[in-house]
Amino acid sequence: MSESGALINLGDISKPATVLIEKVSDAVGGIAKPWQIKRVAKAEAEADLIRAQTRIEISELEQRALVRMVREEGQKQENIESITAKAIPHLSPEAKPEQVEKDWLTHFFDRCRLVSDQEMQSLWANILAGQANAPGTFSKRTIELVATLDKADAQLFTRFCTFAWMIGGLTALVLDEQNEIFNRVGITFSSLNHLDDIGLVTFNNLTGFIRRGLGKYATVFYYGRPVTIEFPQDQNELVLGKVLLTRAGMELAPICGSAPSDDYFAYVLAEWQKHGYILSSPLLNREPNQSIGGING
């Protein structure tokens, strides 16, 4: 917040950021407009209290209720502004916030206005920025799911996304959930069932999943690090393991803040070699991309 009470100084930010703030202001009824010195919700509640006190003598109980309303609306407003401000640094120069639907924004802030935890606010901010950068990236269904997550759920999913590859699309490779490479970061049979229950993954412990139709050669990526797979004797099946990301999981994985693991990367290569796959990469000795965008290759 600036000292004047505005959400952010419009003279200091890019056009996409300005447009986003204006879109947020419009979607939530003007309460986030940066040029407003007082938060409208709090100001209106205070005005109601003053009017009530001048017209009638209200009870002590009613006074406490009005004070609570003022405080609650002030906290909601602070959360909305904080999430919007956190989203701005993640906007790309090519962002198209003007194309974000008003109904989507209204729904988004209705679900996150009670979120005051800084880490969870960052997750919501990344969703807002992602939607502004590429409208349509996040569905309302995904927003509903995120609203049900607690901090432990979000942290578990972030650790899980260490195992995300690009294999045609975003794909998790958990080849054996009992292996220590997964268990040491809390990815176990129980936690995978939990991620399945909350709608972020599909966990099939019995048969697993296979990617077919890859041809003689396939190039896959682990956080931007390419690996070319040559299948012996025209084999074109790639074992993917026990877990698939759901649509919501695929939408959230690129912005969850996960990081690559060299040990895990080496583990997957060794497992593929056991299947007879011939592996090559011009960057096998290169450090994986540490940015979350590296998931996308």
C-alpha cells in the first residue's frame, strides 16, 4: 500500500497492470480501485455506524456487530488488494487482462477474499496473473478446488510437482510410489490417495498408465532439460507410472512453485534404461531449469 491508501501507484506500473487493477475494481464493485483513498467497504460500514448512532440509540450488542462488520470487511479488502498487488510482478508484457471475464474475476475474489496467509495469497496471485497473461488458463472448477485447499495440501502438491515432465503434455512420473526417492519428500501411497481425493491427481496403484503412439523416437522434457528416447525394435510405449495429473492439477502445476531434483532425474533415466530405452540429450550434464516455467520445456 502507498501512504495515500491507494492499491498501487499507476504511474509506476505497466499498462497490463493498470488494466488488471481496473478490471479487478470493476469486478468487485469498485472496492479495489487504486485511486480510492479509503477502502469503500470499510468507509461504508463506518458511515452506517455513524448514521445509526445519530438517528437512534443502538444497543451494545448492535455496536459490537457493526464493529465486527467493519473489521471483517476491512480484512477482506486488504486480502483482495494484497493478492492483486502480488500478481502484478508476474504479468508479462503481452498480458491481456482486458480479456479476462468479469464473471471469472468476481468468482475468483469471492473464493479468495478470506485468504490472509501470505503463502496461500501467493498461490492465488499466481493464478490471477496466469489468467491475465493467458485468459482461459484457469477454469472456475479449478478455482473452486483451490478454495478447498489448506496450506498443507498446497505444499504437498508443490513437492509432488517435482516429478512433472513434459511428455506431449504435462505428465507426472511416479514409477514406484514405494521408492525412497518419493517417500523422502512425503510422496507415499497415503499422500497420493489424498491428492486423488482432493482432485489434483488420478492415482492407479494396480495397473498404472502407459503412453502409446510415440513412434521410434520421442523427446521429453524435465524442467527444460530435453531427453530423446529411442525405442528398441520400433517399440512405442512409454511407462508413465501410477499417477496422472487431473485437469486442475495440470492447470496448477506450472504455478505451484515446485523445483527439479537431480537425484530424481537420474532415477528416471536409470529406470527407462532398464526397459531397454536408448537415451540421449545434448544437455544431460546441464543443470535443470530452476524456474517453474521450466516444467513446460
